[in-house]
Amino acid sequence: MGLVGVRGPAGMPTLSRRSKIIIGLGVAVLVLLLVGPRLIGLATDWLWFSDVGYSGVFTKVIWTRVILFLITTVVVGAIIFGAVSLAYRSRPVFVPTAGPNDPLARYRTAIMGKVRWFAIVPAVIIGALAGLVAQGSWATVQMFLHGQSFGRTDPQFNLDIGFYAFDLPFYRFVLNLLFVVVVVAFLSNLVTHYLFGGIRLGQGGGSVTTAARIQLAVLAGTFLLLKAAAYWLDRYSLLSSQRKAEIFPGASYTDINAVLPSKLILMAIAIICAVAFFAGIVLRDLRVPALATVLMLFSALLIGVGWPLTMEQFSVKPNAAQKEAEYIDRAITSTREAYGIGPDKVITQNDWTARPATPALVNSDVPTLSNVRILDPNVVSPTFIQQQQRQNFYGFPTQLAVDRYRIDGELRDFVVAVRELDPSRYLENQQNWLNKHLVYTHGDGFVAAPANRVNESRDVNDIDGGGDPFYYVSDTSNYQSEEYKRDAPIKVTQPRIYFGELLAKIDPDYAIVGSDDGQAREHDIGDDKYTYQGPAGVSLGNWFNRVLYAGKYAERNFLLSGEINSESKIIYNRDPRDRVEQVAPWLTVDSKTYPAVMEDGSIKWIVDGYTTLDNYPYSQPTSLQSATADAQDLNPGQTGRTQINKTVSYVRNSVKATVDAYTGEVELYQFDTEDPVLKTWMDVFPGTVKSRADFDAQTSLRDHVRYPEDIFKIQRSLLTRYHVDSPQTFFQASDFWSVPSDPTDPDADQRGLDQPPYYFVASDPESGRPTFQLTSVLTRLNRPILGAYVTVSSNPENYGQMTVKQLPGNAQRSGPKQAFNPMRTDGRVAESLKSLENTATVTFGNLLTLPVGDNGILYVVPMYAQAQGEEAFPRLFRVITRYEPAEREARIGYAPTTGEALRQVGITPAAGVVPDDQQPTEPDQSGTPDTDTPTPNQPPQQGDSPERDAAAKAIGDAITALREAQQGGDFAAYGQALDQLSQAVARYESLAAPN
């Protein structure tokens, strides 16, 4: 019988026309409230993506979601409708009732009155719900459709890694969806048969019609076939097993030799059981399917659980080191591949510090000694604010950034920031809507201070006379003058900051710019006004857009304010990381970003983007959030974000992105040309990521990219274990390391937060030439003893080259905590702390560990003093050094200058490299230092730069030759190299000597 409408019984209550209208209006309002914000969000998102030039990303994602929703809704709805329809069509003609009060009879009567509604509406609702869930997996579908080959196979099934990255997640997605659909269809069919008498329960036993038996058996058999398919896919998922997660990731001996065969056996049993259910259709006997179900459950317990447990307890555990060796070796190899810490990326220098340091090499380590960083970017932000804020509504991040610039031919690291709007500093009368969004629209200026110098020498107990940064660039108000363009060491052509990380503090974050009457309204430098001239912004010149944004931000001023005119535009999503995440939703961005001045004078934010995978065979799963947390997270108000709470087993710094601080333009560049995940997404969104060739053509950008902190933290955490080559040693954990906690922060030690890595310019571990590096130290497992020093280069020539200086196993060199404790408790330091305790707050900067020469270890920590009072800020008070030359006890230096602190520990650099006098000649208005006065911690600018470069190169070449001779045991070559070094140093000193 068809699904034919049947008039309900007489006397059933009906609604009046007025009631129906009221209910209809209520439903319409409810739908509008639920759907309206979504539609407004879609419309404004389309306008924003069109404005930034990435509308293709928006449309591809939306259409993928829509098509996936429609397909899933139709398929799932059809299956559910079919299950209900078949049950209804095959219902018995006569269904006995239990009397006038039989509840099933009343239900049947109600359903028969609107049978089509009861058949179609549940199917549509269930289908739509399934579609809503499925559309969230748009990325899985696109990766499956465009997946690239890795060119590497797994060690068990010899399948390309791309199968596990792109195909297996899609198969799992489809299979899980079908599981849910079949179960819901089974229940829908069962309930329909029960309501219409196909299944009857009674005291004398129940009865099942042939149609009900056939339909339920087919659905149950289909479920078992899907279960068989799941067992087949489970085999591949074993390569990401966490059975031995506390020791190593991936499939273990038990997984391969017990669980893997059991999956195949259970798959065969599932197929047999499915056949049994299908056979029940013909045999008309439910006992066979019932026995098959019992067999399935019993087999799953015995074969799927019991057998692996027995093998693990009685065979594997007594001989674990031997039996797991092959699988540990797989985990080591795969983890190194997945995180880029294999031998092709990491150079290991064994037995570092096994021999005494060579004084000549230490004193000649010009790149390191001339760049000792005494400005801590995590401490001096209040100093920047007090000295460079200008007006109350400007500010700087709590954690400043470190970058490098070449000044007069010398590579130097700088503490850098831009002067941004800081909404948290607005006064009460500055917080009205007009000021927040139309007047205070942008920051102004780029600030850079060399990290290796401060203003003025320090008296013993003077905490107010100096020690503050020496700003190479700060006042850009004259950026259009000929004097600035000629003399400024770092030239900025557009200092206005419309896009930055502090702007995200505005809630909601948007600015309205533009004028049609020539009247400038935006606050600029001093009392000047300005009108934004850049291309960014969505037009508010029509009422449709104004209505949309009034709805988006729930702000009526979009409609009422007379300040919004035909040329007005709205700019929002102004945090650089937010903009990159929006245009590349497949990227995970680094928690920090930093500004850089390009060759054309524009200021661009540089954002590092990561591609990740959840499951890479045999790779160590890592929590992005926990692996990247360190002592910097204790600093309140930071703009460096906490990384997302996601576990991955593969990560690549595949994209370098830039966001122009004035125009908001977002550009994505391919950085890792070998990453198959990036290639997949470039195929999904063609044209959105520029090629590596385009990146290489951006010379100034290439010179400012730095190795990102988050991926380095992940890699150093993994290197604590995966530097081990031997599976036996890995199993015993006898040569593991630990990431030390920050010794300068007692809260970090209590909470177990890692010591942050740090950037600086120092000697390259291989060539000895100056390179911009990101470094960290590692201690022996749960011990304070130094285990290794890890550094990675950010220089374009050898970007990403990681070097691990590994100490010999019998070494007892001080780790960060062991080094810092005697530095802090030194008698001179203790005396200063006591004298300052009632007048100032003392803060220790980051403890730097610097390899100097061949085997020397130099620890440096800047000590800051902040006088009491609201306007006070941290100033460098002293430099504390600790030098371990290996052949004698460590020495501690404590002095106002780096040069004196080094001399106190026995390091006497080449003349002019680290002068005692850190008081420079003040720069002129353009920010250019007096070139006749030696700048702190750098050679004098005497003579031609090519001559100095040649002299420095000669020193580097001599150091390299000396190291090679020392490692090779060639004493004749060692003597020649030492003579070569002496001559090179003499030449350098002659060039650096004053006239």
C-alpha cells in the first residue's frame, strides 16, 4: 500500500486561522534569529575575502561544504526514508489491538492521519543533521581529492605515506557515516514495523512478519559488512597505535604479530556473519543470525582482546628490549622524517668540550663576542613604552621581537617593535564609539634598538642614569625629509600601522576610514589629522553594506552616524595572524609574529605557517600547546598567543606569510618545496600560494625570515629522545635529555615551564661566520647537568640547518640552573641586591648560553633595576658572566659593561670588539649614530667595509681550519692554522685600531 494521506478521526482538535498565523510568524522569527546571523556572516565574509583578494578560498570552502551537505542529506535522507517506507508498505493488512486503550492503536491512528509527514520529516531532519556534521569534514574531502605522493612508503605495508595522510582519513569518514546511517535505518525500520504490527510482542511469544525479518536481516548484514571493512582499515591504523605510547609510538610487536592477524580473522568472521544474516532471508530461521551474532561477539573478545593481551604478558614483556627493537627503530626513523630532525637536517658534533678551550679561538670569536645580547625582549617592553610611547593610546607588546639588520656592513641583532594603538590604554573619554573606530585608527612608527648595547656606563648604585636602549630608529616623523632618506640606518617609507597584533584588543576590532569632503578625521602625528590612502577596506558607501555591518557588530551607529560617508571603508581582522588564518584555513600559524622593514621601506609583519597531519605512521604524537609552552607564558598581557590545543604527528614550516602594516595585503609564499601537504593545498586552492621562486626574488624578505620558535620548541622536545640511534639505548632511556626550566624565573621552575629559546647573532657552528640563530640548551634526563646545545640558523644560505653540540657522557658541565645559582649568589651581586632592595626592583634577563671558540661555554645574564614609582622602567644595571673553559674552575664576571664582565672571566677579545665604554655619541635626528665613535660590542667603522669583511672572513676561515685539524688529529695542520689565525687577528686589529 502506498503512502496515502488518511483523514483523521472526527473530533480531533484543529487550529484556528489566527492561531496558525501566529504560530507561522513565531516560526519565521525563530528561523530569522537562527539563520539571520549566519547569512550576515556569510555576506560580510564574502566582502572581506573579496577585499583581500582571496575570494577563491571563500567560494571553494563554501561550495565544498554545500555540496557535501547536499549529497549527505540526500543519501542519508533517502536511506532513512527507504527504511521507513519499506516497513510501512509491507505492514500487515489487519493488526489486532489490545483493546480501546491500546497506546499503539492511538499512535497508528495519529500517524495514519499525516502519514507522509511522519515518513518524510524524520528522514529530512536526520539527513540534514548528518549533512551538517559531514560538511565540517570539507578539508578531509579536499585532501582526498587532491592528495599528493610523499615518495616514501611505510615499513609494514609498503604503501605511500600519502595513503595515510589523505586517503585513510576519507575512508574512515565515509565508513563512520555509513555506520551511523545503517544503525539509524535499522532502528527506524524496527520501530515502524513495531508500530504497524510487523513485529508483535505478546505473552505467548512474539511474531515477526516475513517482510520485517528480511528488511532487518539485510540492514544487520550490511552493518556487519561495514564492520568487516572497518577491520580491514584498522590494519593500517595500527601504524599509529599508542599501545606502547610511554616508550615509543606506532605498531609494536604485539600489534603486528597478534592484533594485525586478529583483524583479518575478525574481518572474515564478520563476512561470515553477514552471510548468515542474508541466509536468514531464505532459511526463514532467526537462529542462524542469532548464533552468528554470538560468534561475532565471542570472537571479538577472544581474538581481538584476549590473544593480544596474552602475547603481551607472556611473550613480549619478558623480552621487550629484543622484541621491540625493530619497531623502535621504525619509530625513530619515522619521527625524524615527520618533524624534520633527521640526519639530513641535523648535524651532530660529538664530544663537545671534551678538550680544553683554546684561548686564541675564544678571544677571536668576533661574531659571538661582538653580539652578546644584553637587551632582553621579554623585559624591556616597559622601557620602550616609557621612552617611545609618545601618547597614552600607543603601546608595544609585552614581549618584543628580535630581528637582524646589516648596519655599515655588520650583521647585528635588534630588539624591534612598531608603535601600535593599544586600546587597553585608552582613557575613559577616549572610549566612545567615534574615537575607538573613526579617530584612533592607526599606530605610527618603527622602533629598533641594538640588542648588544645600552646608553651610558653605569655607576655602582645609580639606577636612574642610564642603561636604557640606544634607539637606531624611533622618530619617523621626518621620514619624508631628504636628511632621513640619506642618513637613516633603517629607512621607513610608510610608518603608519593600520594592521598589528595589539589592535586585536579592540572589541570589536574594526576601523572606519575614508573621507569624501577632504576633511581628515583620523588622529596622526601630534595634532595632525590623516585620511587613509591605502587599498584595504570594504566600502560603507552604500546602505546595503552598512546594514550588513550594523547587524554583524550589533551597532546602530553604522546607520545613524553622519561621519560615515560615500568614501568610507571598514577594515577589520587586523591582527596579522588572524588575516593569514582566514585566507589559509588549512594552515596552523606560529604563536608569534614580528615586524620587519623591507628594502622598499614598507613595514611587513612576517607570519610563519605550518602544515600538519594528525597521523603519520610510527611518528610521535605531539601536543602543539604543551610542546610550545614555556616560561614566557607567565608574562601577563602578552600578544604571543598560546598555540592551539591540537595533537599532531607531522609538522612543516611550509609557508612564509607577510601582512603589510599599512595596506593589510596578505601574501603567502611556498617555503618548503618538498612538503606534499603544502602541494596538496596548493592544488586545492590554486594561485593562493606564491612559488618558492617568488619568495627567493624577495631579497629583503629572505634576509628577515627567521626560524620560528614554535617548531623549534617541538623539535627540541623531540630531540631529547630521538637523537638516540640505538633501539636498545632508546628502550633503556639511558641517554635521554630534558628541556630545562627557566632558572631566572622561580615560578617557571615551580610550574615546570621550559626555558624559552633565544635569538641572537653568533658564530656559525660550521663556518664560524656571523649568523642569526635560534638556540637552546638541553640537560641530562631529570638532571641539571648540561647535555647538549642546539642551534638552528636563520641565514638564507643555510636556513634551517640545525646543529647539536653533544657533550661526552662523562662530562660534568653546568646546566642553566647550576650556572645561574652561583651567578645570582656571587658576593658582588648579593651586595647590589641588598643595596637595591628598598629602592628598586631587580629583574634578571634571559640566561644566554654561548659557545665561544672551540670548547668554551660562556653564560651571560643581564641584570635590570627598576626604580620605584609609576613612571619607572627597567634599565640595564649590570652584566653577569660565567665562563667555563674546561681546564679550570669557572669564573664569574660582574660589571657595568660587557667588555669588563668578559675580561673578569679571562676573555680578552680583539681590540675594539667589546669596548669598555658603552656610552655612544647620540645619533642625529635621522637616527644615525656617529660613525667616528666605536659602537658597543662591534668593531669601529674605520676603513672600507670590504676590508673589514675580508679580515673577518679570514678569521672565520682560520677557525674552521683549526677545528678541522683538531678533529682530525693533524698537529702540523693545527700549528699552521694557529699561525693563520694569529695573522688574521692581527690584521683585523690593525683595521680596528683608532687613528
